[in-house]
Amino acid sequence: MTMINKIKTLANQYFNEVVSIRRYLHQHPELSFEEFNTSKYVCSILDKYNISYKKDIVKTGIVAIIEGKNPSKKTILLRADLDALPIEEKNNVEYKSQNIGVMHACGHDVHTASVLGTAIILNQLKNEFEGTVKIMFQPGEEVLPGGSSLMIKEGVLQNPKVDVAIAQHVFPSMEVGKVGFREGMYMASTDELHISITGKGGHAAMAGDYNNPLVVAAHIITEIEKQFPFVIDAEGVARNTQNNIPTVIAFGKIEGKGATNVIPESVYLAGTFRTMDEVWRKEVKGKIKEIINRVSSQYNTKADIKIMDGYPFLTNDVEVTKYCKQAAIEYLGKDNVEDLPLRMTAEDFAYITQEVPSCFYRLGTGNKSKGITSGVHTATFDIDEKALEISSGLMAWMVLCSK
């Protein structure tokens, strides 16, 4: 039996168990940096298959090690994330979340179950490949500063030193059975904008007695829009018209806590800034501060500005992505491997792509014929579980195809 068929056989053999793992995780979601029971459960699966690991890294993180022949030849890192989102699930399924207000709506249950499946397969084949596989189960992908960055600080990329890193993400708009890749720049950096404008409150009818911070907030938003005009390109990506760099500056929250006849003393704005160029990223943050201070000063209000640095942009190493894509073609067939457009969403695996040659690819999890079409971060997100068999086997094959 060829190695690729051996992997497919093992992926099929363990499919039901991987589904069971995913359903358990889905039923018992935990929020970022609170994944204590999730971590214990992952450890129990690793124990079952005698896979060695270190736990309690950044509280709930785990690093498992599988050594093949000649383990010092190379080290490949596989990443899975553990955390869920503060969303009340609306799916009517037997594995519905049992934790009220918490849901695996971004597919991290799928990522963890898939990588555990890959670990089980590779552990059985450890006498048939060279090198070491390091498997990283990280906390807190969904919130800053990101569990990936913290685990890097704890040495996850060292001892043994990681040569290549691979991770996947569910993709509900892609049909099950397919995967997608993009070489080079793929996902945006992300920074959070938190702005408080303080003026003078009062009765709305007494216009001479107050200084309305809502007016100032409105001018700040429109001035930023004016200073950073954009067009939508053929891929649906917003690009700044001045330099063609993908750029998104958007405010999703404005909070005044006034009333129809009450002018609040202060207004709070929250937004996001995303781009794909580090020099431009720094320049824009400076310009945003300048605009806010200038407009606030014009209206004689006080501005408190906090720009929280978020994840860097995610870039896929060209050579690593080429061999992963070729491995996917061999495993799934050319018709089931697609090229991906740029995305302005962010991902904390980006920290790892900044450190070692990496590939971050998309796993098709949708099925229109079954009505499985809801996007991530929605209360009705779900997957076609056939994707679990594909993902476990494919990632194992990528490891064995690594150069």
C-alpha cells in the first residue's frame, strides 16, 4: 500500500473518533484564556495514544511531540486553537453548546479535533517518516494579545527549533472536499481603535450651555473617511486610493449614553484598522491620532486615544505553500484545490508566519445541499463533518511531503 493510501485508510479508520472529539469540544466551549477543561480533554486524548506533551503553557496551552526517524533532521509545527466565542448557539443539533452564551462559532473545535486526528495518524507512522512533529494547541486566538504570541514568548518555536509551520482554518463558503491556498501576503494586520471624547453635557434645549461630544465624534469619523479614501478591487478588497495598499479603517461602535433631550458629557468610539504594509501601518496610526487631536481641539473638547497594536499581517512562505498545495493536489485531486483571494480578516497565526516559513490554508466545510452555509462568528455556524476526515489525513500527508 502506498503511503498516501495508508494515510487515507487511517483517516477513515479514526474518522468516527475525530467526529466524537469535535462534538465533545463543540458541546463544551470555553472563552479565550479560560480553556481549562478543553485543555484537560485534549491531554486525555494524547494520553490515550501515548503521545508525549507539555501542558499548562500560558495556563491552558499544550505542546505535543511526535518523533520520527532521525528526529533532529527537521521540525514541523502544526497549530490548533482552543477558544470559543461569546455567542449563544441557535443550532438544533445533538452536540449543541451546553455552555450558555458560549459557542465554537469560528471552528476552533474543528481545528483541534482535526489536528488530534493528524497526531493519531502520525504517531502510528512515526517509524516511516523523518524529523519531529511539534503540535501546538494554543489558547486565546480570538482576543489580544493572542495566545500564539504568548506561546512564542514561552519558547514554542524552540527546543527543538521549528523549521516549518502549518495551520488551517474552516471555510464555510467553500464546499466540503475542497481546500484553498494563497502564496505570499494573505491576511491583514489588525489594530483596535479606542477613542473617548469629553465635552460638556446638558439639556438639549439649552444649546448655549453644552459642548456636544457627539458632534465631535461624527466629525472625526467623517474626517478619517475623507483622509483615507478607498476603492474596492476585483477581489473585493478595500485599497487606499493614494498608494493602492489594502486598508480598512472602520468604526463599529459609538456610545454616548444621552437621550433625546440629554447631551452626554462624553462619547466613546471603537473601531478597527487593518492593512498589509508595516510602514503604512505605522504612518496611518500617527495620522489617525493627528486627525482626532485636531478635530477635538477645534471643538474645544478633550480626546483620549488608545490604539492597541494587534496581530501582524499573515504571509504564507512561497516555497512551503507550494509544496503544501502540491500535497493537497495529490491527496484530493487538482479540481479540489483552489487559489484564494486576499482577506482583510486577521489571525494570530500571523505571529508564527513572521518567525518561520509557514502555510496557512483554508478547509472547505460548507455543504449547500445540506443547508450548511452559515458563516463563522454566527449563531448558526456548523460544518459538514466529512471535512474532519479530509483535514486529518491531508495535514498528515503534508507533513510527510515536507522538504
